[in-house]
Amino acid sequence: MRGKGEGSVFKDSRGLWNGTIELPPLNGERRRKTIRRKNKKDLLEALAEAKSELRRLGDLPTKSQTVEQWFRYWLKQVARRSARTRSTGTSGR
């Protein structure tokens, strides 16, 4: 039996395996991320990776995000981790 927020796995009418995981609510609305793969093994691997990333980042981008929501996510999660601090002093030039 699955616990609350663990997601679901099912095969749709097109023959694709679908998996969903719960994301943190946004403005009080329920959010889920859906992943689709041709075989169940690949789907389970992708779901495990997405769950790991969700634990690490606290949220994941979704198709239904606005540009503003995505940009805020990018600033907090991507740019902050990859930006280097630059010295404001002279470099001898």
C-alpha cells in the first residue's frame, strides 16, 4: 500500500507507463509532476531520480508553471548554485 504523497504508476490506453509524484502546493493548489516512459523499468528509474531531486531541491519545475514561477525557481535553485563570487578589488590591470 502506498502512503500519502508517494505517487502512482499506471499504464495508459496508448501503452505508455505513467508515473506521478506530488509536489509542494503552489498558492494552495495541488501540484503533481507526471513522467511517461515506454517501459515500466525506465519509468521507475525516472521516478526515483525525480523524487531524489525533489528531496534535494524542495521543488521541481512543471509544464504548467508560469515564466515568473520558473524564473524564481531558476534564480533560487540553479543560478545561485552555479554563480561564483567575484572580487570587487582591482586585479592589477
